[in-house]
Amino acid sequence: MPTHLSYGNLMMYIYIRCLFAAILVAGVGVAQASTVTETNIVQDDPEFGDSFGGSVAIYGTTVIVGSASDDDGGLRSGSVYLFDAATGAQINKLTASDASASARFGSSVAIDGTIAVVGARDDDGLGNQAGAVYVFDTETGAELSRLTADDASDFDLLGASVDISGSTIIATAPGDDDLGESSGFFGSDSGAAYLFDAATGTQIAKLTASDGTTGDAFGGGPRDGNAVAIDGNLAIVGALYHDGAGEDSGAAYVFDATTGSQVAKLTPSDAAAGDFFGSSVDIQGNIAIVGAPSDDDGGSRSGSVYLFDAATGAQLAKLTATDARTGANFGWSVALSGDIAIIGAITDRGTLGSAYIFDITDGTQLRKLFPSDSLTQDRFGGAVDIFGDIAVVGTQQGDATSFRRDDGTFAGAFIFNAIDGSWELPQPPPGCIPSNFTPPKCEPFRPAVVPLPAGLPLLLAGLGGLAFLRKRHH
């Protein structure tokens, strides 16, 4: 800044600098963001209370969405739907061949290639809420097998979370009590997970934590569908109620999927009571991602997510939302694809919910997603998945289908497509509010009020103030 100016000249200098910055913002404009489209996918037979969108998964151009309270086979028997990710068109509706009331078929879903896996955690075939898992061919819609644990018992909840990689399926049973039985609500026992051969339906192994105990809920709580993942020969299972660093601090466990042996136990460096670390997990290669939706870094239950080297157990990074806020539950759901992570925050924006896109190579938040016309209590972000440039986001079980949109359709699941292959939303200039889609919404630049020498407003108008005002209205 120039020195030795008179007061009047100094005031003129400051104001002209502010005006010049404003002209730059208005004249140059906001950098063009990458293009991300939104498609609200709707089943062809929507009904209130179907829980459509409570679980989601994607592979290639096929999206699978659970509707665990659908009533086709009896009250809350459940169903799942297949959609074309490119068009949002429904391809098929799948139900269990032995559908029964209260089975909640579709409480969890997964897909790899042309094989879909569906959890029915409350299925009563081998005991009251013992649970079951179904395998389907997505091309034909044919049911290939029904999977159950060889030691199934009441309230095991097999199928609370499921995943598949190649020919191996993993399914959790958080109500299993081999290492301890809780007198509390279902899903708060020690818990277990099972590996199955997708082709034959044969049980390969039963997984439990090396230090598992009563109340850990290894494999997720009774309403969680995100607490297990598998990729290649590594599997990860969350135990959100584990008390290693305080009550309900949580943990996650990595296993060799070929031998069933435990490889590592994951806990964050700043673990604390009540974080529920392990509520959501995913794994890709040697990279594991784990949600702790009740972590308090940005306020009570603001939430956070951690990245680990799955083979060694070393913590790599901690991710938090740039707009972290109390009660957002960031990390309720997580998924990985390449260098990109998608993270759900079901109670961000009140009860509306949001999802965030991160670059895991440097921890940069690229974009925040939410429906363009959110409804009250959507709880968007209750379930997420991503495959390349396409993300699918569901709503927490049972909340979205209580409300209709103005056009008569339902909110429940959404597809977001990064058309040009980039999720990045450029940072706007000063005075701009970044929005979900292109172009960002901008507010005019407003410099601080500075007292002006007499006659200076007329001088500034002559220097281009009127041109600035015209540009602002474009």
C-alpha cells in the first residue's frame, strides 16, 4: 500500500481497491464447476412406509435399492429394485421365493458383476429373527440361493449388513452371542460375520473379533446396513459398541477372507467414548474407511471418518466436513471408489441430511450433495455407494417415503453422475456461496463501509461504478 497519503487520499485509495475487487468478481464471474446431474429414482409401485432407499448399492450401470418394509409377501416382507444408473429406469423387482411377513428382505444389499446379495435380517426360517441372505442373478432376476448360518439361532439378525467381492459373500449377524449375550436391545450382543461361496452357497468361515465381548455389536446395530465390506482377500467388520477406548467408542476389524484369520484391529488415534467408530465401513485394496458419526470435533455428534492401511492397521487420515456442525452424524455411511469417498451425514441440515465427496489422496472435500428439492425428514445419506463417476444415495430407513413431492412422486434414492469425470466444485471467489450444482449461487461482493470525502461518490461513478452495477444483474 502507498505510504505518506493524506487522510482523504487514503480513504479514496481504500475504496477504489474495494471497488476494483468487486469489479473483478462481477466481471470475471465464478469458475465453471464440473457438471453433476441428479436423478430421483422411483419404483413403479411406491407406497407409504416401504422404506425404499434404506439400502443402496451400485456396480457398473446397475443400481440396487432395498425396500425392506414393502408388503408384497406380507407386512414388511420386503423387496429390492434394480435400476439403470444411466437413465434411472427400473429394470426389475426382486422378492424372496419364500417371502414372509416381517422378514425385512432388502434391509441390506450389495452387488458385484451380475450377482446381487440381499439381506433379510428378521427372517424367521431358522428361528425368531435368525435372519437369512439371498443371492440373485441381476440379468435374469433369478434367485440363485438362500444362505443361512450353520449355527443359526434366535435374534442373530443374519443379513444386517452384506457385501460381495468376486465369489465371496460376507454377511453379519450382530445378534450372535458366541462371545457374550446382552440383555439389551437386539443387535447389542457380541456379534459375528459369515463368509459364503457365492456360487455354491456353502459357508466358508465364521468371523468373530479376537477381543469380542457382550454388547460390541460386531457387524452393526439392528438398523445398520453399512457395517461390513469385502474386497479381494480382505474383509472389514465394524463393532460400533466396542468399549476399548471408553463406552461405545467403537472398533473395526480386518480379516483375511481366504483363511478367516484376523489381520488387524482398527481404532482411531483420538478414540473417545460415544464415538460409535465402526458404524460404517468400506474397503478397497489396502485402504479401509471407517465412520464415527458421533465424534465431536465439530460439535456434539458432528461426526468424522478415518482412513487406514488395512494390512497394517496404521491410521492414514481423518476426514471432517468443511461445514461440520452439531448433530450432523457425518460418517453414518461411507463408500470408496478409486480415489473418491462418499460419506453420508443423515442429520446435516436438520433432518434433511447430506452426502459429501472427498478425494482420499489428499483429504480434500470436493462437493456436497443433497437433493435439489429436499423434503422434511428425508435423512438423505442414510445409505451411500459409488462406482466411478456415479454415486447413489439413499435415505434412512423408513423416513423418506412418509412424504410426497409436489409432483406426486416419492423421495427415497438418488443417482448423481459426474458427467465430465470430475466431482470437484471449484472454490468460489469472496462473497460467493458454493452450491450443490452448477453454476454456484453468488452473493454480490460488499466491501466494508468507509467514510468518503465530499464529492467522491460522483467521482467513482464516473470511473465505472455504473458499469459495475449493470454487470451484477447479468
